[in-house]
Amino acid sequence: MKLLITGGAGFIGSHVVRLFVTKYPEYQIYNLDALTYAGNLANLSDIEKAPNYTFIKGDITDAKFLVDMFTELSFDGVIHLAAESHVDRSITDPMSFVMTNVVGTVNLLNAAKDSWAAEGMAPNFEGKRFYHVSTDEVFGSLHNPEDFFTEETAYDPQSPYSASKAASDHFVRAYGNTYKLPVVLSNCSNNYGPNHFPEKLIPLMIHNIQTNKPLPIYGKGENVRDWLFVVDHARAIDAVFHKGKQGETYNIGGFNEWKNIDIVNLLCQIMDRKLGRPEGTSAQLITYVTDRAGHDLRYAIDAHKIMNNLGWQPSLQFEEGLEKTVDWFLTNQDWLNNVTSGAYQRYYQGMYTDR
Ligand code: NAD
Ligand code: TYD
């Protein structure tokens, strides 16, 4: 199996690449990543020399580059994670989300469809698979406490980020329907864990607690997210890629809802203990700030379909996962320093050939 994973130098992608490279030594894994601010090859330093792993620097907004690459390498499968992923950035710069998440995804669909057709695989594309990794944010915000997002919930995206992911999901399904491209999709809740870029809630709070900076809580901190350890998401992606039914969608989540303020308080307690600070010290850094524009109130996933049909379930309790995550950030201080200073991008320049 020749497998293309896009966005493999990012947070979730790096865990997916590691899992596939180590679990399937018989596969050839190609990691295509543009190395934007969020892409960091240090996330993969432990497997970068594996014989079944190749890194390709390239941009999914470049349609010709994708066609050439697909023609040359003749992939059997694609797991598509490359994206602009941060809601706050999408509010200040929506167009880059349209370009990467919508145009980039359609470029990738076209390259797969056309190169697979040229190989004589049309009309059914037997043995091929295009897997699109998406988010629960496409469903919008839940207001009734008993409600959960299911695979049947209507799309209602509220931020430029979620609107761009919703559009890309629609295009993937449209290519499945119109061109019979063998697609499968998943929509996952908020991830946390090692390699998480420190612009997102959990790593930002860990970094700010450690460096005694204010902990910015948007609004009243009462917004709810459903959190899943990133390695459990990678395991779910493995299950969907190998066992998911063609044309179907799987919701992935941890049945693990937390208000933002409760997570930040828990992180403060964990960090006080680990840093040897008197209890209550870090919580004094909590600062309520202006709310995010259009801030979704609550996300919660009903993950019964993937659990019942594909036998997946989360392996880690949140408190255990959070301890592991804090330990990872405290023992990988260089990673955090490099990311926050931008040094990681300069370091890797010149270490690969641009295609
Ligand atoms: P990330 O921002 O950490 O990583 C994105 C990666 O994509 C980076 O390595 C970046 O360099 C690469 N990339 C960006 N633009 C590119 C382009 N034009 N061409 C090629 N590569 C490009 O994101 P993440 O949090 O790891 O999310 C990965 C995927 O999972 C995204 O599609 C996201 O929508 C989805 N997702 C994320 C979460 C979450 O909690 N983070 C939850 C559910 C779904
Ligand atoms: P984030 O990690 O950006 O993920 P998403 O917006 O995709 O869910 O934010 C998680 C929650 O934390 C969200 O409700 C916004 C909130 N938040 C803060 O209160 N302060 C912050 O500094 C950040 C980055 C997020």
C-alpha cells in the first residue's frame, strides 16, 4: 500500500504518521506538508529515518504539483489532514482557510480522481480510498443539554474555520456521489496531547502557567468542548481508514465534556503540584477577556457508531491524558521554546528538497 498522508507535520497528522509508519511496516507512507507555521518536522524526528517513510514538502493549493505527484507516485490511499485549523486565525484571515481547506481539498480530490482514472481504475476505483479528516465544528453549537452531534445532525457552521471545513466535507461527499470516488469521512471533537501548537487552549495555558503569564479565558469560560487524547484520534483514523464503509461518515469523540474554566482550573492544580508551587498560585493568573466573536457554546459527540461498528473506543481518561500532556510539555521544553520563538522553522530550512 502506497499511502499519502497530508498535514503529517502538524499536531494530529504527526500522530497518525507515527502510528501508520510503526504499525504497518509493509506500507510506504508519504507525508505531504507545506510546513506552515503549524507544521513542524521535529514532531516526527523519532521516525524520520524509517525505511517506509518519505517526507514531501508541498502545498495542496498548487493543483499542478498535486497532479504531477499523484501521477509519479500512484498512491493507493489518501488520508487528508492538511488544513488551517485555528478558529481565531480564521476570524482575522478567512481567505487562507478558503484556499487551503476548500480549494486545497478540491485540488486533492481532482488529483486523486484524475490520476486513478488514468491508471484505468474508473469507474469504481476498486482498491483505492480517499479519507477526509474533519471536525465536529461543522455541526455548529448545541444549546439543549441533552443533545449530541450524530452523523445525521445537519451542518450549521458558525465560524470561518468551520464553514471552510463544512464546504470541504460537502465536496468530498459530492465527489463520492458524482464520480464514485471511494470516500470516507470522520468528524472529531477537540484533541489534546503532545505536539499541540501553543495557540490552542490547553497548550497555551500550560505554557502561560509555566512562564507566569495571564491565562486568557474568553467570555465567562462556560463554553463546553468534548476532549479526546490525540493518540486515540489516531487510532480511530486507523479504524476508519481500514474498516470504515465507503461513502460513510463516523463521528469521533471522548464522551468527555468540560467547561473551559474547569479545564484551566484543573491545569492550574496539576501545574502547581508539578512545579512545586503552593496550591492556588497558578489560578491567580486567570484573566477573563473579551469573548471570541460568534463563540460556539457547546460541542458534544455521540460516538456510538464508530464504537459499535468499528470496535473503537477511547483508551485514556481525561485526567490521565492531561497529566501525560503536562509531563510531555515539561520534559520537551526545547520543543516549546523552538515553537514559541519560531526557531523550528529556520532550523529545518534546507534539510529537504522542495518539489
Ligand atoms: P495543525 O494546524 O496542527 O496541522 C495542520 C498541518 O497542515 C500543518 O502541518 C501544516 O503545515 C499543514 N498545512 C497547512 N496548510 C497546508 C497546505 N496548504 N498544504 C499542505 N500542508 C498544509 O492541525 P491539526 O490540529 O493537526 O488538525 C489536522 C486536521 O484535523 C485538520 O483537518 C483539522 O480540521 C482536523 N481536526 C482537528 C481537530 C483538533 O482538535 N485539532 C479536531 C478535529 C478535526
Ligand atoms: P481552541 O483550543 O481554540 O479550540 P476550538 O475553538 O477549535 O474549540 O479553543 C477551545 C476553547 O477554549 C474555545 O471555547 C475557546 C476557548 N479559549 C479560551 O478561552 N482562551 C484561549 O486563549 C483560547 C486559545 C481558547
